[in-house]
Amino acid sequence: MNKKDTKYYISYITTGDPFIDIGGLALKTIEEIFFEKDLLEIIEYVTDIYIERWNQKLHSVFHTNSKILNPSTKGKHKKNTIGYYNSIIEQADVPGHIDKGYCKTCGKIGRLYLNSREFFPISGSSAFVNFHHSHEKGIFLCNECTLKLFFVPLGVIVVGGKNGFLHAQSDHVRNFWKKEIIIENLNKISRNSSDGILRTEYTNPQNALFKFAGKIIQEISDANASEYLQLINFTNFGASPDCTIHILPNPIFTFLNKVLRYFPKQWYKFINRYYRIKGAKWNIENQQWLKESRKEAQILMDTDYLNNPNDIYEKLLSNKSILGHLLSTYKNRFIYQLEKFPIEITHYYITEVLNMTKEQVGVIARIADVIFELSRKENSYKKYLFMLESAGKAYELRGTLLKIIKANFQSGAKEPLIRMEDYVNYLFPDGQYWGEVRDLLLIHLYEKLHDG
């Protein structure tokens, strides 16, 4: 097959299947770098990497029975692998193929090839035929999708003992992954410094996902850009295959995009406070983690705990509110007179993630302003802070607001604390969690008290 035929043969339209898409991205990258090679020559080149450079350390991607790992064909792995994929390129007969059908991933009509766990990670075993539709022994794919699966090892990185890669339809994400992982993989191979699948310093996949998101944001010039990221974390190893998908939704990415573009230093200080570190304490005044010891406390560096669980990351990924943590930050800033923590970070969060409207935020801010003025008139901020912080249930918060409404009236204010329309439509609209309203009121109060 000549070069022209090869170029015509491969289509790089994304299919939506993460494994085929990442394999396709790896193949496309190699083809761009080694443009003088045809497809079979590329397969020969990669086969040499897998067998000679990496010493067949591929059990986390390909099953033992695959052409490149099968122990019963020792010494013939290279020949068998190249011969098999040459047959796929030529759309020749191989065991288990069918002459015509729809590819299960890209929908292409034509000759299909059987792919079970030997070639397709986490796709079920031929020993359990009821795993697949119609009791088939695997997934029937076209020759293009079958070929792309061969290149998956060059598109992944070890995260937490399993293989990880970002899956997204976005060109931003695909180009990032191409440069960050695939080209780096190939560069290490060319420098003879690669002995297996690329590894990351991160063993915590959730932390790794946020690190990748931060790097993507650095490369995007559009301040309003948003992405939907999935970190596929899998192993196809032996009898214990496993796959976990960590999802960073579009609203979270949009929030991070704004925060990291305008307030990266303050955001990462906030994040550092909420790692869970055994045997260490957070020093609020110095904003550092201290490891306890018999002689003296040791200051921990970021690299000492980058793989520890982080409450903020976990809550963002599980759709739980971080307003309480933000409130603690503003409160401590006021109590210990720490450097300013931008109120914009909270506003980005409540609008992008909690989906609060500008009208609702405006009503809450206005109420906080009135409470602040009442505190100044009475020369006691603790009274109203205590009332709001003590409200542990929805009815208690409503009761507290009624008391403040009365105090505002008795102070001779010309305007009521809140009008009925605003109370119903904006302060406590349907679906709004009351605790978020209380926390946001307190955040605005601590912000004003610190500045005023």
C-alpha cells in the first residue's frame, strides 16, 4: 500500500469512544511527525517500541492473549502483530470477521473485525459472551477503529497506578493532550529515556484532573472559554480490570477559567488550606502546613501533599457546595487581619456553579449592606453575626431575618430591609438551598467588616 492510499484510508473524526479517540489522536500525531512513513511502517515502528523499548510492559492496556503479549507465541510477537495489522489495513480475512455491518463506534458500513479485551480495554471478555449484544464474543469494529486501538499506550499516562487520559471533543483539549502527553512520550522514546508508558507525579486522579484543567486554561486565550473534561482512569490488567471516570463539568471549568485567569495566587492558597494531611496542622496566620515533631514544626511544601485528598476538589467534582469553606476564609481573614481574599472568587462561584442570578446576588448584597449599617449604628457587629451564624435550619434563618427587619424599622430606616417580592422571587426562590443564602450573607458581612 502506498502513502497516498494510507492517507486516504484513515479518518480522524472523533467517534465518542474514549479509547478509539485517544488511539486515533496518537496515530495522527505519529503520522504528522513521521510523514514519510506509510501506515504499515508506522505500525512496525510502534511495535518495536512496545517490544524492544518497553519490553512488552503493556498488560495494563492489552490483555495477555493479544498478539503482542501472548505467552504461547514467544519470539513471534513482532511478526504476528505486524502480520495481523497488515491484514486489517488490507481488509483481509481474519478469524472472527464479518463481511458487512455497521461499526459499533463510528457507524461506518463495511467489513468488521472482532475486538474483545485482547485489543479493546475494558470491553468484556470472550469467555463471558453475555457481556456483549447478541452473545457476541466481542465488539465488531471497522478496520480504522481496530487500528486506532493499537496506539492507545502512546496516548495515556500512569495516574494513581492506572492509565489515565483526558477525553473531550474540544480541539483545545485534544491539542493540549497531544503536546503534553503524546509528543512528550515520543520525545522520550527518541532520547532513549523511555522504558514504558509515561508516568505523572500525581497518584491522585482528582488532583491530576484539576492540574490538567489549570494547564489547559493557561493555553486558552479566550477568557470566556469553557470545556467539559473527563479523566478516564483505567487498567485492563489480568483478572482485575477497572475503570473510573472523573468528570469536571462545564460550569466548574468556566469557574476555574475565571479564577485562574484573574486570581491564581489567591485561589491556590485557598486550595492548599483544604488538603487532608495526617499529623499536620494549618497555620492560619502564616498560611502554611506545619508537620508536628518533637523538636520543631516542619513547614511542608506544596509537593509534600499534592496527592493528598482535597476537600474543595472533591466537593466540586461531586456537586457539593464550597460556600461554607469560602465563608471560613473570609471569617479568618477578618479575625486575623490577613491579606484580601477577592470577593470576585465567590461571585464567580455562585453565578457559574450555583447558578444564582444577578438579581438574587444583588438582593443578598443589599441586605448585607443594611445589616452592616445596623451594626455600625448599634456599635456591635457581633450581635448580627451571631444571629446569622446560629441559624442552623431554614426556619431559624427566616426567624433571624424577621428580627433584623424589625430592628431596621425601629432604627428609623426609610426603606424596609426587604420587600415581599424580593423575598419570594430572589431571596428564597424555588430550588434555592437556604444555607447558601445564609453563607453568602455572612461572606458579604465579613468582607465589609474587614474593609470598613
